[in-house]
Amino acid sequence: MSVVSVPAATAAPPQRRSPWRMAIYLSVALVLVSAARVISGAGDIDSTGALRSALVAAIPIMLAGLGGLWSERAGVVNIGLEGMMMLGTIGAGYIGYHHGAVAGVIGAVVFGLLGGLLHALMTVLFGVDHIISGVAINIMALGITGYLAEIWFTGLPGGGQSQSPPLPRITTITIDPLVEVCRDVAGKGWFVVSDIFSVLGVLFDRMSLLTLFALALVPLTAWILWRTSFGLRIRSTGEAPSAAESLGVNVYLYKTVAVAVSGALAGLGGAVLANSAGGYQNNMTVGMGYIGLAAMIFGNWRPGGLLIGALLFGYAQAIQLRSGEESLHGLLLVIAVVLAALALAQFRAGSRTAAIVAAAAAAATLTWYLLSDEVPREFTGMAPYVTTLLVLAFASQSLRMPAADGQIYRKGSAG
């Protein structure tokens, strides 16, 4: 009888995670933003409208990140999420126009799934480098969607060479009595209390069923990947595929399934984009697939952390579109406090250089706030991407990717 041992590098001890950790982080963020609103007077910093825009921007990012999570937990890097989202948008545009909103969502998922299967074919079966395959899919998707848009939408009422006609929207839910209460309390400007009701106003007013379904996929993904034998097999192919094969796991099959699900989730993100915009437009993803990957990395390849990262990046995108100069000026206070906390945490962890850099950045941010009245308009458009870089730079030291992520696996390598 032979015993297969997993190398120490791949057998990291499981981390105990409090189920309340995400709620605590979100609560702290709400208090900080509320304090910044009161001190700076930037009333739109967490208004119901701003938070709704943030949620609309965050959902496609979150779905792309979930797609990356499924793929990378199986050991396949999926840079092609951007292209799969593009395929989802064109699928939602064409099928949604001809067959209705729900059919459009299903069509987007199918189109994204096809992109995922192509990536799986290239990387899992043919052993193509994961990055090369993903970049190729992104380039192909850009050309394919532009070509199909010209064929499918030219001559249609409201359509054109680069856009679809207006699409039917997914049903939304509004609870009018609660909306009025939330609007009244949010308008009082009370510390924290009004901010909580601003959040509740988003949930009770024009909440799309598609958004609720997308949010439900976060706990569903966590349950499948960490609480089922199917999820355990998928994660084993991303941690130690040779050991998994020796125990009877069909590594090729589980990797292919995971990458296909990844593409389907990215396609669903494309459906959300098309639904929120009211129609398809060429290249409407504008890099959201890449930001979704950043959200996944920020979340340490975990669904809960991914959700927080998507909300953060979605908020950064939304706030620069709504009174960006004033709101971002108020947020400089939040950034200064977060950087100061990071400096303290790095100092306690013994990382003196990182602590000094974070402290200097906190001091510079606070000085910027005190010496200015608003953030220049030219900077507001950079905010989502600067936020992405800053978050990944300071979070990188505590991240742990799946041990076999990105590696080419050949059947029988278990020996």
C-alpha cells in the first residue's frame, strides 16, 4: 500500500474565520464614511443614490471575481474573464431583444459558458499557458462582439453597428412605505443612523431581482466549494492535482467544470451590465473583468472577501461619477485613517519599511485634505484604478493563492 504525501507548501493549515468578520469590516467602513460625511460636509458621499450606483457598479465586478474564484480554486488562471463578460453582453443584447429579459440573461450565461469552455479546452486539455489563452480570448471576444453587433443590430429600431436596441429590464422590487421612512431618516443627516437608512433605502427601492440573485451566488459559492465533496474535489485540483489524481479524482473533468462555471458567471456579469445600461454597446465592460480579478485577489480567493473588494471598487467607480470632486475630497479623511491603521498594523507585524511608507502616505493624504477644498477632476477618473493598486499593494503580504494555481497539469504526473 502506498501513501501519498502532500508537500508542506501546499498543505497550509486551515484558517479559522469568524462568520462575523465581513459584517465587522462593513460596519467599521460605514462608521468611517459617516464620520467623513459629517466632518467634510460631503452629503453625497453615502447618499442612497450614490450607494445604489455603487451597488450597480459592484455586481458585475463581483460576478467576474466569482468566476475567477471558481477557476483559480481549480488551479486555472482566468485572465479571459473580460472577454467572457463581453460575450455575455452581446448574448444578453441579441437574445434579450428577441426573446425577453429572462431569456437574455440565460443567453448571456450560455455565451460566457462557451468562452469558459474554450479556455478550459486550451489550458486543461492542450496545456496552453493560462495567461496566453486568457489574453487571446479577450482579443477574440473584442473582435467577435464587434462583428456580431454589426450583423445583428444594424437596421433594427434604436440599434446600430455598435449597439443594440433598448432591452427589456429585469423586474425590480420597491416597498413604498419603507422607502419613505428611509428617505426621511437619511435626510436628517444624523451620524451613522442616517447612513444606515441610506443603505436600507437601496435595498427597498427599485431592487432588481437580478441583483438579488447575483448576491445570493456569494454564499452559494462558499457553501459549494467549502461544504460539499464536489467543492473539495475542485479545490484539491488547485492545491495538489497529482495527489488528487492518485485518490481517484478526475482532475481534467473538475478543472473543466470549474472553468466553465467561471465563464458562465462572467457571462452573467455581462447580462447585469447590459440590463443596467438598458442595452448592449461595444466594449461596455471597460476593464471590469480585470477589476474583478483584483477583487478576487483582495479577498484572498474567498467569497466574502471578494464581495468586500467588489463593493470597494464599485464604490470608487460610482463616487467619481456623482459629485466626484467633493465626495472624493471627503473620502480623503477615510483614506488617511485607513493608511494610519495599516501603518500601525505593519509596525506591529515587524514590517518597518511598509509601516513608514503607509504612515507617510497617511500624512500626505491628511495634508492634501487640509490644504484643499476638492479633488481635481482629472484625478476622479483615476480613483477606481488607484484604489485597486493601493488595496492590492497593502494586502499582498497576507494573501495565499491556491498552491497549483497557473501550473500546467498533465494526466498521469502523479507517478
